[in-house]
Amino acid sequence: MYFTFKKMKKLLTISILFLAIAFSCKKEKVEETTYKPTPYSIRVPAHFPIPEIPAVNPMTVEGVTLGKKFYYDPILSSNGLTCSSCHIANKSYSTPLFINSTGDYISVPPHVNLAWNPDYNWNGSEPKLDHLCIADFGPDFFDTDMDKLVLDLKAHADYPDMIYKAFGVTDVAQLTHDELKQTIVYSISQFMRSMVSADSKFDKYFDHQVGFTASEQSGYMIFMTERGDCFHCHGNPLFTSNDFRNNGLDCTPQGQNMGRYLVTGNANDIGKFSVPTLRNVELTAPYMHDGRYSTLEEVVEYYNSGVCMTSPNIDPIMTKPAKEYGLNLWPWEKEDLVNFLKTLTDTTFINNPDYRNQ
Ligand code: HEC
Ligand code: HEC
């Protein structure tokens, strides 16, 4: 038996067809399991600026989901701590106080619109959210046993699949410990950036959906005009100017009260702190970086009569000519100001199932 040219051509065509089918089937199968995360669009409320999401850690649906799971999971620590131990939902993801290894009291900052923050921590010691929580693996916080974490993650029912889907990592054991920490922190950062607060009574008022009481309206006017002068540093929509100012808390700042200076070493930064957002401030007592005030009434009284005008680098807004003897607010005006601050509470945010552990 011999092949004619015609037969050979037929055979060739058939085998090419076969190959093509086999190849296309294979291709489809590969595509099914290929790492292909879904881009996540962060919610940008109408009157907010566009946040800058670092290109090195683009947000994806899979990344945010993984980050949320890690945020609430003691698997990351050797002592049972989770991020949520200190960042509690009902307190706008803050907690009353933390005492650091040098015995300083630190008021834990809330997670509110972190995607818009240019830097983190009270003195801005950390410029990158994608880096910030790496310190949490250290002895002061999670005290993580990294070798054990690798084994725990590999043996876990969900994590191997979730980590692959979010970052394309097939085996966490192939990452260095630093790479693994970075991967976990990338996912948690994505989750934290997804936490957007813009549904407070103030937002609804601003959008003409609800009215203010007379007292809230009066507080709003005090806040937003030269009367209280709060808006310069805590303006709408983020309620922080996102920079470093000295609002005059200490006449001679010492230790952690030196603030931004401890990061830059620049004497012009003594006493300056990252201006905190006032969104959800009703939920985040105690107040100021060291939690020195327990109530909003105390804070308002501080701005009314307690500012140290001779504090180094005090902000010029605090020492405007008419303010030498304080703001001179009437008792009911102080109450109005507090009532206005409470309109910044966003219960939709703290109850949002996308953020809460449920
Ligand atoms: C033991 C308590 C504790 C735990 C656990 C903890 N934090 Fe914090 N967190 C703090 C304190 C205290 C600060 C403020 C530090 C400062 O400003 O000096 C802070 C600051 C932050 C900030 C900066 C917020 C801002 O507005 O500047 C972020 C973001 C953050 N933590 C996220 C996390 C994440 C994510 C985890 C888990 C990986 C975590 N934290 C675990 C106590 C904690
Ligand atoms: C010059 C800028 C500036 C002005 C003006 C200003 N603040 Fe502040 N505010 C700050 C800074 C900075 C902090 C944090 C200080 C610290 O902790 O050391 C702060 C902290 C606060 C806090 C505590 C928030 C927290 O989470 O602990 C409240 C409440 C507050 N300010 C309300 C007001 C009100 C009300 C006014 C107007 C009467 C006002 N601020 C005016 C800069 C300012």
C-alpha cells in the first residue's frame, strides 16, 4: 500500500484539523484558570476629588475581597490580634486608645476615605498605605511567625485560591517572607481604599435631601465662616486639608507632641500634626493625637478658650487678630457647633456589609 499525494493531502488536512481542535480545547482550558482579576471601580462621591490609586497596586474585586478576609482574620498573628481588634466598625474603624512601647497614649485613627489620604499616621510617618501595615507583622502588634503563616495559608480551604485569583501567586511558599507580607498588605490596602464614607446627614443636607435643625444650621455657619474658622483645615468634602498644621495644643511640645518634627527633623515642623478628618468624629473619641480630650464639648471648649497662642509654628489661622482672647462663643453656640459635628456621622458607612465582618 502506498499513499497518493491526494491521500496524503487529505490526511494532512485531517491531522491539522485535529491539532487545531486539540489546541483550541487546550487553549480554552488554560484560559479558564488563567489569573485574570476583575478591575474594581472605587466609588467617588459627586463632590469628591478623584483619588490617586498607585499603579503598583491596582484595585481588583478579588484583591478587595481577599483584603477584607485578612483584615478580620487572626491567622496573621501569633497572639489572636486582627486589624479589627484596634479598628472597630462601630467606632468608624478606630478604637479608643493605644499605648505604644514607649508608654505614649495614641488615639487610633479611623478608616475614613483613606484612598484620599496623602500620608498616614498622626505625624505622617508613613507616606504609603501599601506599606503601612507591614509594621503590623512585627513584635509590637501581630508578632507573626512567618514560617507558620506560610503553612497555615497553604493548608487553608480558601486562601490558596483567593491569593491566586487576586495576585496570580500559585504557591505562597515560593515567595520570600517580605514578598508575602507585601502581597497581604496590598490586598488589605485595596480593602481599606474601598471604604468610602459620604452618606452622613451633612452629605444629605449638602445634596438638598434633608434639612438641618436650627442648632445644626447655626453650628454649620460657625464652622464654615470666620466665626469658628474650622473650615480652613477641616473643609468639605473630606473635612481635612490633608496637610500638617499646629492648632496650638502645647506651648512647649515635648516627646511625641513634637509631631511632624519627629519625621522631618525640621524645626519648622515642631508641633504640627496631620489634620484629621472630622467625618464620623462623634464615634472616634478620645480626641487629638494623644486622646487628651474625651468629648467633643471639650474639643470645642479648647478651640474656644484653650489654644496656646505662643506654641511654636502655630498656624496663622489660629492667631488671627480677633482671636487673641479666643473665639468667645456663647454657650449655645458651642452646643450648636457640637451638633453640627454630629451631622458628619455616617451610619450607612459603619453598617455597610461590604466593610463589616459578616
Ligand atoms: C494594637 C492596635 C492596632 C492594630 C492591631 C492595628 N492597628 Fe492600625 N493603627 C493603630 C494605631 C495606634 C495607629 C496610629 C499610629 C500613629 O499615628 O502613630 C494606627 C494607624 C493605622 C492607619 C493609619 C490611619 C491614618 O488615618 O493615618 C491605618 C491605615 C491602619 N492603622 C491600618 C491597620 C491595619 C490594616 C491593621 C491590620 C494589618 C492594623 N492597622 C492593626 C493601632 C493598631
Ligand atoms: C489650623 C488648622 C486647624 C483649624 C483652624 C482647626 N483645626 Fe481642628 N485640628 C487640627 C489639627 C492639626 C488637629 C489634630 C491635632 C493633634 O492631634 O495634635 C485637629 C483636631 C481636631 C479634632 C479632633 C479630631 C480627632 O479625630 O481626634 C476636632 C474634633 C477638631 N479638630 C475640630 C475643629 C473645630 C470644631 C474647629 C473650629 C473651631 C477646628 N478644628 C479648627 C487643625 C485645625
